[in-house]
Amino acid sequence: MSSLDGPTHAPGTPPILNPAGGANQVRVRAYNERLVLSLVRLYGSLSKADIARRSGLSAQTVSVIMRELEREGVLSRGEPVRGRVGQPSIPMHLNPDAVYSFGVKMGRRSADLVLMDFVGRIRMQLHQTYAYPQPDEILAFIISGIRELESKLDERQRSRIAGIGIAAPFELWNWADEVGAPEGAMEVWRGFDLQAEVAARVSHPVYLQNDATSACGAELVFGVGPSYPDFVYLFIGSFIGGGIVLNSAIFSGRTGTAGAIGPLPVRGKNGENRQLLDIASIFVLENMLREKGIDPQPLWYSADDWVDFGAPMETWIQDTAKALAQAIVAAASIIDFSAAVIDGGFPGWVRKRIVSATTREAAKLDLQGVVMPEIIEGVVGAQARAIGGASLPIFARYLTDQNVLFKEIENAEGT
């Protein structure tokens, strides 16, 4: 596909242009192909006329691009739609089997490896739990897992793998006590370059991003993003993390830590200052269960198969909701978010209870002068981090980031 020869840029950055003051023909075509694919992905299916109208490209340019993309199997034809006059329009949609990507979620208690298709569906996945992450164990899981999943693909499918995206917490050596790691056991991560180590062992390009940022990116692309151009995102994993979306793009800040909401100070039950992560994280529930003599291991076996742990879980949900409400009010006091999106590594019924309780707790706070965002559930779910990781190679090679895409749509509609 010719777009592979074009510029690759990270979400939130503009396309690479010719330094002489314009983009050369190869790069223009590559960028236009990305634009067409991104529009089709955003809307599900579009005709050539729809794409020309939304992109601002000429009908002839769109026709040439879509003919080539169809020839390469990246786009597929839908059933013709007949109007009152003229030729029927033919909607085009992404071919799910055109591109695959591996996504890795590395957490403090478990790791996941997924194979995702071009439209964001998980085709295959592997899961592993551990007491705490160690580099050799993580590397072995990733490399052996990729081999296992690739063995289930035919040669044509393997040739369509865009790469590997890893979603991992940064500064893993911090908060080691909270996860029960032996003293000094997590220090090995300080000098360990996971991206480089994986890249040295595989033939695919490897990308790395913070796990909460990856989850936020997945929600932006595959979840509520099209409906909410600005939102604060909170993902409750072993430790809570988050992200910020502004103008339909992830805002990472000067050091890449914008939206790292875990250290945010909130009030605890007794009015004491606590970090949000010390209240609204799954490791807190784990410790509460252990104190009650309840085995917490089912929390890590499968995020979709939790059981209701009764009173300890209800206490944790209520404590979490109080802390989240404070965090959301603090965020809304600084940026006029349209939504606060809550998701996590747990089943939908747990997420629903947390969102409902957070909404109630927020209403109890002093909101004078605060324009509150809508507090809503995330759509992507427990695998948001792995899906966000798997999205990295696909966006790097085939798609235009959301911010650039919506600007192109606005420009086209304004002409």
C-alpha cells in the first residue's frame, strides 16, 4: 500500500510536509489516502461523493484513491444505495482483514496480548497473571505469545501485521510496596528498555505508550470520542490512571504525563489528604478482600468474570466514588470538559455501579462556579489498554489522528 511510503506521525501532530513549503506528490497521496481511510473508519461507510464532500478533495482524486485502496483489499464495497435520481451510490467500508496488529497490556498484576483487526475487533488474545512484573517474564510472555498467535494465521494474514503496540505503566519501580513486591525487586525496571528488547526479538515494528494514555486513545477512537471532543478519562486498573482529550486529540503535555491523575490529592474518609490512587485503585480492593479472609486472585484471572464480593466491594465502590467525584470537580475547575469518562479493568456491571455512585457523590460537593461535565461510562471496556496499544501501529502506518481529521472535516464543510 502506497501510504506505507508516506509520512508517519504520532497522534496529535500535523503531517510531515516538504521543507520547501509544500508536500511532494508521494507524500500528498499518502496523506490523502490516510485521510480517506480515516473518514471511512470514523463514519463506518461512505460513498465517493460523501468522502469528497467531507475531505475537500476533488471527486477525481477520491475516485483514484478509492480505486487503488479497493484493489489492494483495504476497502470493500457495500450494497449499492439507490436514490431518486442518478446512479446508485456505493458505500465503501474498511476491510477488517486488511490489517492486523498486536497489542500488549502490561500491568502490575497481569499482562494481555491481543491480535486486533483493522476495525478494532479483538480476534485472539492471551492472558497471564503474576505477583508483580519482572522483565524476563514479560518478555517471554510477549515473544512466545506472538509466536503462538502467529502460528494460527496463514501466510497472507501474517504479511498484514502492521506491528506491535505496548501499553505499559511508566516508572514501574514506584509504588512497589503497594503491590507487595519484595524490596528492590522492581528496581530492575529503571534501566530496562522494554520497547528495544521486544524489537530485538521480532520482525515487526514496535511502539510503546503509557498504559492509561493508550486506554484513553482507545476510548477516543473506538468509544465516546466522536461525541465528546473534550473529556477527562479515568481508567481504574491495579492503579488508577487517566488521560486528557482536547479538540479530539490526546493532550500529553510537556513531559507526556498530562492526565496522570493517580497522584491527585483528595480527602480520605477522615478528612486526611490522600493520593487518588491510594483509594480508587483495584489493589486497594485486593487488600480489603485479603483483610476479610477472601481470596483476591479472581480479580486478576479475567476482568470480565468478577464475582460480587459483597460488603468489601460495596465499601470500595463508595470510597472510590467519593474520591473520583473530587477528582472530576478539580479537573472541571481547570478545563471545561464536556465529559468525565470512567472505565477500568472490571466488568460492565462494576463500572455502572461506580459511575452511578460517582454521580451521586459529585452532586454533594460544593459546585458553585464549576460547570460539571457529564459523568459517563467508557465504551471500550477492560481491554482498553491492549486495544489502545494495538492501535499504535495502525495509526502510525494507515490513519490520520483524530485532531487532524476533524480539522479537515471542518475545513471542507466551511468551503
